[in-house]
Amino acid sequence: MSSTDKLHQAGKIHAQARTSLLRPDSRLDRALSNSKSHGLPPITVSPLQGQYLAIQCQLINAKSVLEIGTLGGYSSTWFANTGAKVTSIEINPKHRDVALENTKGLDVEIILGAALDVLPTLATEGRKFDFIFIDADWSQQWDYFQWAVKLARVGGCIYVDNVVRELLESETLGEHDDSLVTKVGKEQKVTATLIPTVSDHKGTAEEMFDGFLLAVVKGN
């Protein structure tokens, strides 16, 4: 079966899942349409992934969520819908403004700035989070992860998106020992796993394979 055929089959599976498992939500729909009308890049999480993130928060009874990479606030809305307070960091002023529109009325705080500037401030303030979602610059995933370990409560979860895509697109895959997966594996403060995924969300065969890293922060 060709990659095009596989993408077509994945599309059928995802269509069935969307129809069967997702409930209508006008706020989420507006967030997508408003982001599109403002010209934001179509790189947000899929609706099924958004629901997965929300389920993860509910499973650990998350009351506070930190999000690195807001975009238009679509995933922020999924998190807020669980009843959690969301703190989201966005470096692009235009994206921040659209996200503020999309999350108006929700318990969402959006901080404008570079994550590696904002995260130390949150740590200095003594902030702690139950769930941390990293969906930003791939080249800085490890730096974000290290701060996430410091900012997560014991038993808290860290979710890093697009880890498999980043590995697949690396020209040095398997040639050195400094991938995010390898580095996280050496981090004694977490237990982690890698979950590959297949999705037609992005619409191209090259982008159908992806996956995320999920870690839980251990006590001393």
C-alpha cells in the first residue's frame, strides 16, 4: 500500500473517530475559524488530539496547566474546558491577540514573550503546574523540557508534541546521542515514554507520521 493509500485509510479512520467521539463545541469551532480568518498557520492540534489532552488533564485532576506555544488558543480552550487554570506563553504578538479573542471569558492567562525568558520568571515566582504542554520551537524542546521538570508538581505530566516528526526530519537521526528522547531517558527526575501517531490532520503523506513524548515527574 502506497503512502497516499495509507493517508486515505487514515483519513477514513479519523473521520469515523471525529464523528463518533467528538461533541459539538461552538467555542472551539470559533477558535479555529477566527484563527484561520486572521491568517494564523494551520498547525494547531487536531480536535481528537485536543480531546486527548483534555482527557489527560482529567485523569490526573489537573487544576493548573502551563502551555508553551499558544498559537490561536485552540488547545488552551481544550484545557480550560476541563476546569483547569491555563497559563500560556506566546512569542508572537499577533498570535497572542487572536488567542485573547478566542479564549475571552475562560480562565486563561496568556503571557507574551520568549518562553526561555518567561519560564525562569515563573520558577522564581514559585509557580507549579499539574500538566505542561510543550508545542513550540522544535530546536528548543530540551530547554523547555528542563524548565518543565522544575515547574511541574511531583506526579505532574509533561507532554512534548511533534517529537517523532522532529526526529524523522533530522538529517542526523541515529548518528549521535543528543536527541530529546535520549536526553530525557537520562533524566532521573522523570519516567517517560514515546507514543508514535498516524493522522491525516495536516493533509499530506509526509506529515502523517508524528508522535509525542509523555513524562511524569517523580519525587526525590
